[in-house]
Amino acid sequence: MFEIGEIDSSRPLRLLIVGNPVEYHLGSHLQAAAESLGWSARIADVRDSWSSNRWINRVHHHLLGRRPSKLAAFGQSVIATCQQFQPHVVISTGIAPLSADVLKEIGRKGIVRVNYLTDDPWSRSNRAAFFFQSLKEYDVIANPRRANIEQLKNLGCRQVQYVPFGYNPSYHFIETDPTPAERARFTCDASILGGADDDRVPLALSLVDAGLNVALYGIYWDKYPRLRKYHRGYAHGRDLRLAVQLANCHVCMGRKANRDGHAMRSLEFPAMGACLVTEDTSEHRDLYGDDGEAVLYWNDEASLVNVTRRLVEQKELREQLTKELFQRIVGSGKHTYATRLQEIILPMLSG
């Protein structure tokens, strides 16, 4: 249990978020969540830790262990913001560009340091040597995956707690009045939203080969000739909400390289009115219950095709599952990012 210095109860709790402020990123969701709780929140933009020169960035990324090219300067700017803003808590997201020395300095100011560890630092695509030293300086690691909890403890992290992802009610909600053009654009049998990871491509191909009307959103799908015509670009804001709402079902899974038991979309999509065909994991079952209660589960390409066909053919079942899923995630009131912040931060205030 950690204490946050002396807090003036007449003033709101102050939170500095080290993240990306773009509206569809976690940094923005956490800021909205903090403000909904009446807290004062600012964002230190992690994009400022990288140079405007892409060649310099490539050298640092590929040859210097993914060390941000402006790591030191960014860290000093965060320290300066702490001196001016005087946050009670600094919460960083993912593989954050804060060095161990910077985190030590923040700690000396009596500020509690939290990392919401959105990605697995041992993943080949995320691994950054500097970050392993940084991890040990955080007071709390809020970790949305169970697979690496023991590794984090063995690394020397002070406190590791399992905290699932959440959703932002001001961004993830059911849209109203889609136009005929929008219905034509976004209606499909099944969709996959996210990059074309190696483990996702066979899933998409199995749906296409089954003759289903598939929509693929995200990066790299157009690299695969058989999938290129199903690639619909990117979806954010209203486009995202309609893509979720107007598809008969969505394929919900984590990234195997990231050792995910669930993903951000596992909470975001239900809030936007999705019907999910879901990878069968213990974390998903904790969220959704047994098969057929709120989702249908799959564990390989054949079972994915079977449950997707079933939902495409049974509108009444789709509507029933969508309603139950929405109630579990939104109706319960337990899964917003405001709730997650309370789960992470409020125990520290009790001293």
C-alpha cells in the first residue's frame, strides 16, 4: 500500500498521464476518465520522445534497442511538468519513454508512479532494453494480462496487479441514425479490426474461404492478395462505431505475440453494440461467462467459421447475445476506464 503525500481535500486529485492524446488512444481515454471523476488531468505526449527525423528514429528503433531518440529530453520535460503541475500520480501507458533515472526523480518528489502495461515487454515487437530497468522503478504495475505476472514479479517490480482494459463512454457508444450509405458501407457478415498479425491472417482466410462477406480494418491486410479486396482501410470515431454496430459479428481475440488473454476491443466493442465471436480464454470467460451466455467462443479456424455462420443465419440469436453482452459490460457499470483508475489509484490513498 502506498501513500500519496499530503493531499488537500479541497482540491481535486491531480493526474499526469504519459501517453498519446489522440482521441482513440488510451492516453485520451484515461484523461476523459479522470475528468469524469472530477480529477485534474494532463497528458505528456509520448510522441515528443521521438525525433521529427524518421531516419534518426529508425536507427534508434532498429539498432539501439527501440530506445526513443529523445528519451532524455522527454524525461526532463516530464520532470518539469511535475514541478509545475505537482501531480499526486504519474500514470504511464505501455512501453513508456521514461528512464529509470527519471522515474527515481519523480519518486523523490513524493509522486506515485504507475504503469498501465498495455503491451507485453517480452514480446519481440515491443522489447526495449531500457524499459526493463524502468519497470522496477514503478510503485505499481497495472497489468491487463495474467500470462506475465510472475515474470514481472521476478524482474523486481514492487507491486503487480491484474487490471483489465476498459472502455470510454464518451468514445465507445452505440451510434444513432446510420444513413443508407453508411449501412451499405459497413454492413458485413464478419469483421476483424486490428493489424494483420501472423496469427490473424489464417482466421481471415478461413472466413473468406467459407464464402462469408468479410470486412478487414487496420494495417497490412492489403499485403495479402487473397485478402486485399476485403480491406476497408481504417475506422475511427463514428466510422468505428458504425463498423462495429452494423457488422453481424466481430472476431474478438488478443495478440498471441503479446500473450493477451483479452484485448482493448474485448471491452470497447460490447459498448458499441457488437455481437462477438470470441477466442476462448479464461480472461474472456471471466468477462462474458460461459459459451452462449453473452458470446459464442471459438478456438481454431474451423470452430470460428462454424460459430460465425451460426450467427449470420440466426438474427434472433445475434440480437439476444448483443443485448446480454451490452448488459454485462455497460449495464454492470464495472468496466469504464474511470472504474479502472479508481481500482488502481484509490487504494493508494487509504495509506
